[in-house]
Amino acid sequence: MEDRTGPAAIPWWRALLTVVVIMVVGFVLLAWLPNYLLTHLDSLSRNSRVMVVTTEFFVVLFAMAWSLRRLQARRWI
């Protein structure tokens, strides 16, 4: 029978810092950046701006989910 130990617990300050960083990065990339793009891409039509921002949102969402999963698999978070 194998002796498996659970993952080592991270300190509370590191967990808190990780949550703050993830929340700030998520807010900037998923809320602030799309709004900024919508208001500053004046040369494009409304439909083009919506398409660009929607694409950016889902690409960033997928990239964040993939990145968080990779960090979790390496036990960094």
C-alpha cells in the first residue's frame, strides 16, 4: 500500500496574496480592458467593436482558466 500525503498547505498570507492578484488580473482583463477597447476603437463600426471585444473576452477567459489549471497542477496555488 502506498503512503500518499496530501498537498502541502500554503501559508495564509500566500493564499490571500494569490486571491488578490487573481482578482485584480481578472478584473483588469475581463472588465476594464473590454470597456476600454469599446470606448477607444472609434475607427471600427459598432458590430466590429463588439466582435473584437467579445473575442478578446473569451480568449482571455480561456487563457486564464488554462493558466490557473497549470499553476494548480504544479502546486503553485
